[in-house]
Amino acid sequence: MCVDVVATLEAASLLVPERAATADDITVTDVWDYLAHDEWEVALDLLQELRGAWTAPPGFWEELGRAAEMLGLERSREWCWWRSAETRVGVIRAELALDPAGVSFRRTPVPGAGVLRPMWDIGHRVEDGSSELDIARVWVEFAPDLPPGGRAAVRLLPLTPARWTHLGPGDRITMYECAVAGGSATILEVCPPVTLRP
């Protein structure tokens, strides 16, 4: 297994430009040092955080997802698969505020790792003027879950991405898990899918 993990992380590392760096100025060279010392989980974490003047191609996240799976890191694997999907459909980030437990259907926290697939009122209407709801999975950023009454930055992965293209920063959308609204979100960021240059 160790050879497979190293090969997979090395393959992902080769997709990162040398100029890409974390907020702490960690670069792909540092990742290679961790790989040389068999610090695979650290290398994986750093590769997930590398950012800067580059956009990760789809293959990058698939490689990291495979490595996380081989290492038995379920949440990291799910995060990498999520990011891989975002390269194909685009990124939608929002600030989600859940209604308190006594007000809405939800009594337990929203799981953070993209499990919940609620419906959203994003402005589409049917012929009679009522809302036509759309489905999008929810990933809670920087937390394992979001409790009722809580507020957090989230990422949304729509079932039908083309229906969400009209949204932009500042737009408000409403979340439904049943007939009654369970929360509202303000769009923070919308990025198109990654397009590969020929």
C-alpha cells in the first residue's frame, strides 16, 4: 500500500506549479520533503491546502481522493471528491443560517461532509407563480456539522448546475428539508467550472 500512496501523492504533486503556496508559504517542494520522510498524511494535508496563482485541474483532486482512501481518511477522501466535482460544475459558497430547533423541522445538526441534499428556492417559478425548488448538497466549511440556529460558511453542489448560473454574491436563497423553510443563505462566491486549455 505504501508504494501506491506515495505514487498517488507524487502524481498529484506533479500537477502543482512551483509558485503555488499555502498562507504559511508552504510549497510543493515542502510536500516532496514530507513524502521523502514517509509523512504521507502531512503531505496530503498540505496538498489539499496549496493555493495561490493556480487552479487545480480535475486530476489533482482525484489523485488526492485516492490517496486519502488508501490512508483510511474518510473525511479527506470525501473533501477531495467534493473538490473534484467542483472542478466540473463550479463552486458556490454561501453563508447559511439555520432556523432554531423550535422554529424549523431540524432538531439535529446538519452533517458537514456533503451528506445533506436539501431543496433550495433559488428564484425559479412554475406557471402558477409558486417556487420551483432545486436540490444541492451542503458541505459545511471548517466544522464537522452545523447545529440548528447556527451560522456557517458552506459550499453547495447542485444536482443541476445549469439552473444555478444566475446566482451571484449577495443573492439570498432559502433551504427546505420539508414544506417549511429551514434556513436561508447569502451567496458569497460563484466560480465557473475549470476549463482545461487545449
